[in-house]
Amino acid sequence: QNSLFVEYQVKTLKMFFKDPYNLIIIDNNISFDSVDTDMLLHICETEKLIYIKAPSNYYQNKESFDSSMKLGTTMSWVFNNVAKKRETKYFGILDHDCFLIKNFSIVPYLDRMGMYGRICESVHKPGARNLHVTCNFFRYDLVKDLPMDFRASHEYQLDTGGANFDVLYKDYNAYAYKLHLITYRYAPQDVNRKDSVQHYEIIDRVWFHLAASTHDQLVGDGAYKLIYFRGFLDARLNLETYHI
């Protein structure tokens, strides 16, 4: 479903992101679904987007597969091989299932605070926290000389990006970076698939995060989430387009 998600990320960013930006598509699933990759390439060509095939990494192998570490390893590669080479004043990372739903400008916030994102706090190590890669942005001069590591931290029991606690986040007051977060069920009762509660998140009142959106979460009864996601975003785009 990555091409579908990219299609809607392009639509929603065009509609709601109010700062100048360049969108780069990083594909780290090319070995899993060549058809989806072809569709991604078509979108990038049509929309004149930059497409980068990320190198395979250890956590992508079947015998050592870890989706969080796979993503974090890719993001570390992106930081070192894309952000550092381009040296843009600001850069950000969007997970494939996170979409804007309201007008949003990040530059004033980054000029003041340096970084932006949803805080995850460790329940095992009080005080340990990180900005999750769902939607996070950085002012480049804040992190350009740091050995940023976007992998998870098993030591602190933090998901993707947790290894940056010792690198960056421990030096900042987490409460100053708290974003408004609400979760909603897709159905009246919690439905679990592979131990993941089926809900979506609204982050900072402007981001819609589908959540639990790996391929194995979106088959069978999990497919209804895709119907909800498309309907929700189509409604937001149409409301804005027709000023309803």
C-alpha cells in the first residue's frame, strides 16, 4: 500500500503544507513488492518528486527482520546521505502513514525550538524519551554535528528514534516539546491484530496517523482501515477545495 500512501501524502502536503519544501520519497521496501515500487516510480515521475532507493540493511532479512530497526537504520542512512549532503536549513521525516489534514507551517516553530515531533516516553526507564519518526522535523544546524541514530533503543525500550536519546533528547526539556495527541478507535470496541490496537492518532491537531499500517496489518478485517483512511482524507481535501 506504500504507493497509495504516497499518493495521499502528495495530495495533502500540496494542500496544507504552507512552507516551501522539496519532497523526497525514500523506498526501503523495494525487495518486498516490485509492483508497488513501479507505482511509486510512476507517482514520482508524474509529480516530479525525487525518488531514492534505500540500501538493504540487516534488519530487512527474513531471519533478522525487525520493522522498527529496519526503518531506523534507513532513517540514519537518510540523515547521513541526504540531509547532510543537501545541508538544507530544515529537514523532516514523515512515516509513510502520516498525513496533514489542516494548514501547517513548521518554520517559525523550528526557528524557535529546533525540533518538532511526537514525544514517546519509556515506561521502563523514567525520563528516557524520543521524537518518533511518525512526523518529525529538525533545524539542520541543531543536529548537523551529532551522530544521529534513528534506530530503536532496547536499552531504554524506546521505538524508532530511541537511540537518539543519549545523542540529543536527554539535553532538552521534554515538556517544552509536548504535542497535543488524541487517539480514536476505528470501531466502537478495540480490535486487535497481532497485538496492535486498531486506532488512529491526531497529532498536534494537524496530522492524521493511520497507525499499525504494515502490510500484514491491512489484510482481512484490517482492510477496513484503508477505507476509513481514504474517506477521511478525501473529505478533508474536498472541504478545503470547495471551502465548505
